[in-house]
Amino acid sequence: MPHRMHHVGILAVLLAGLAGYVDAVGFIASGGYFVSFMSGNSTRLGVGLGSGTEAAAIAAMLIAAFLAGTVAATLLRRKVPVRARESAVLAYVTVLLATAAMVSSGHAMFALIPIAAAMGGMNLAFEVDGDVRVGLTYMTGTLVKLGMRIADAMIGGPPLGWMPYLLLWAGLVTGGVTGAFAQLAFGVLSLWLAAAFALAVTVAVTMSRWRKA
């Protein structure tokens, strides 16, 4: 169990970093929309509907893509053997990010659709018994748990119980910083780096599974 939790913790931080990276790339490329943070897009949808601007249509498109990606990844997990589920979801994310990278050279805004779908699907990497145990693309709940564990530590609870939540949040922020630099330096080519990173993680997870088989 400790080894499994260690594996999950490392993978979660890596994938949170990927989510932060593509969210930063998408945010800059689209002029202020999110590809992984749907709470922000939901607010933009509401503001757009209230003010009658095109922001509503763009936000709705991204929310729909994220939702479709989640549905597709869920169905994929149901179709593959239990041991292959993690790898299957990550491979799905990799294919979508590579698709986005190919599309981005001529249609940057359209590239946001497969990215949002990839981010919706990526959360399914940590589904257990029909429930997502680790949120990779949204950090509000993580920050709440971080605050709760800090409070627990202050009154005699586990002194480092808050550390996993801090690392998960830091992974997202670090990915965001890296994505911003990459987008400003390489433009749409930065998506190829995201796809390559996702592929590397997929291969590493798959090889780890094979060694345990």
C-alpha cells in the first residue's frame, strides 16, 4: 500500500503539472479562456450570457469538450482490463494533445477543443469505484484539504499530512509557469511538448504495470 500511494502521489503531481502547463498555454493563446479549469469557464459563460458577448459561446464550447472528454474516458475505462485502465486513459490524453498540436498550426482556437477533452479525460486516471479520488485540473478542493490538514497538524495530527496537497497544488502552478514561458517562446509548438510529456508518462506507467504483472 505505501508503494502504491507513493506511485499515485508522484503521478498525480506530474499530471497536475501537465494540466497547469496546457491551461497556461490555452489561456494565453485564447486570450483568457481555460482548457482545464471549468469553474473559470462557467463564470465566463455566465458573464457572457449576462452581457450578451461571444464569451458565452467560447466558454460553452470548452465546457462541452471537457464534459465529452470525461464521458469518453469513463467509457474507455469500462472497456479495458483493470490493470490497463490507467495506461488507457493516459494514452487517450496523449492522442488528444497530439491532435491539438497538429491542429494548432492552422486553427489555434480549434486546438482548444481536443485539449479541453484531454483534460476532462485525464481526471479519470484516478477513478476508484466510480469516484475520482484525485482532482488534477481543479485545485479549490485541494486547497481546502491543505488548510484542513495544516489545522490538524497544529492540534496534534500528522505533522506532514498537508504535504501531498501542497505538492499537488505546486505541481499545477509549476506547470502553469512552464506553460507560460513555453507559449511565449514557442507559440503553438509548445503543445508538442505537452504531448511528448504525456507520452513519456504513459510509457512509464505502462512499463511499471508490466513489471508488476
